[in-house]
Amino acid sequence: MVPGTIGPMGRLVPGTICRTLAPRAWLRDAAESGIPAHHFNAAGAAMIERDVEIQTADGLMNSFITCPEEGGPFPVVIFYMDAPGKREELHAMARRLGSAGYYVVLPNLYYRTVSQFQSDGTDASRARMFELMNSLNSGLIAEDTQAIFDFLAGEDQARGGALGCVGYCMSGPFAMAMAAAYPERIAAAASMYGVRLCTDAADSPHRTAARIKGELYVGCAETDVWAPREMIDALAEHLATTDVRHRIEWYPGTHHGFAFPSRAGAYDMRAAERHWERLHALFERNLKRPSGA
């Protein structure tokens, strides 16, 4: 355990935890606890994990960071959480992405209100979730994203330059909006069953999509009351009028949340694995081979 680390501008980032057990120890402990093999990189080495607090204009944004132990610095991917909150399920997904050779940052986007929130499925919890979800907007997420950029400047394992982002559910539009807000920095963005991608709202992300210089991927569930086909069709029509490199893909037979293993009634293993394939290919093309070669 490390009580804190020095971040950008010499600022202390408290609460940092860095796990650096030897690979064999990790493998042994993982086998005993049932941790999947994708928590390790291709060589079987342990992933580094850290819980950090990133300074923003509005406070400290508690975030989970993971990357391989060796071979860095690594291209950065920002993982924007879905509405039910930053939780272990998302940590595991961040590890899987990081194990392919990325430095992944998973921030708690609700930090302005609560340091920890996880929906438990009750009516009260769902009501609170919607309150928290509706407290966010693209302007606030842009401020938080800039704070992440500032933090990254002091991270030895994070490679500078082009980075990527992915957002699920409520953060699908944020991933798209950030690609437009920071076109010189975000080279690849993915929205998975993102909501509110093309609406009448003044801050609908489609309105600024033409500014995107990176590649955009939009993955959609076939049946999704939160992201209906009419909205996705309207988005497709709009993107067709721009020069944005993009792909909109439907996942047959799926419902909203199909990539989350703990989402009872929605998780679809085949579709989830396809989504991982698409993410890895997207980031490989644009972050590890920035020229697109």
C-alpha cells in the first residue's frame, strides 16, 4: 500500500493503491479466488491496479487505473462508466481492456455528489441513479476529461499523444462528445448502447460530431428502449453528411446492457465477445498504429 503519489504540478494524489505482486503470486492467488485469466497480460504478468483521486475544478474524482506491469508506457483509454455506477464489474472490464496493452482510467463520474454509488436494483436505488445520471452533462464531462489529461502528464506508464475512450449506456454520448471536444487528442471513441446520441437537446452529441477527427464506433442493441432504432437511424443519417470515419453496428438478438456479465436477462456472451473484438481492433488501429496503417 502506498498512501499517496505525486501527480502533475507536484500535487499529492491521496489514497493511491498500487498492487505489484510478482506474476506467479498473482497467478496463484487468482486461481484460488477464481479471477479470470484476462486479468493478466499475454505473458501472464500481473496487472498494476491503482485507486487514485484526480483533482478537478469541482473536487477529487476517485478513479480506478489499470495497466500491464511491463512494456510501458501504454496508450491511454478512458473508460466512462454507465449509470449504475463505478463498480467491480467495470473494474474487471477495465482490466480486460488494459491487459491488451493499455493504460485504462475509469473515473467515478458521480464524484461531485457521492464518492461511491452502485445501484442495487431497488426502486429507491434506481430513482437515485436517475438523479445522479441527470446531474451530468457534456460540459461537466469535458472538464473532468481535461482533468484526466492533466493527471496523465505526471504518469510514467501513460503514453502521451493520441488516446481513446469508450462509454456505455449514459456515457455513450459522452464518449462521442469528448471526441468532438478534444479532436486533436482523442483518436478513437466507442459508444456501446449509448443513449441520447441524437436528440432535440441543445447538447446532443450529434450536433458537434463533425468536429471529430478520430474514428467513431457505435455499437447498438437490436432491442433497446433507451436507444431506439429511430434515434440510431437519425444518427446514421446525420453522420453520413460529415467526414467522420465511423461505423454503426447492430448486435442481433441483444438488449440494452448485453456486454455486462452481471446484467441478468441482458448479458449475451457472443455479443459481448464481439464487442471486445471491435474495441480491441478500434484501439489497435488508432492508438498503437496511429497512422491507420
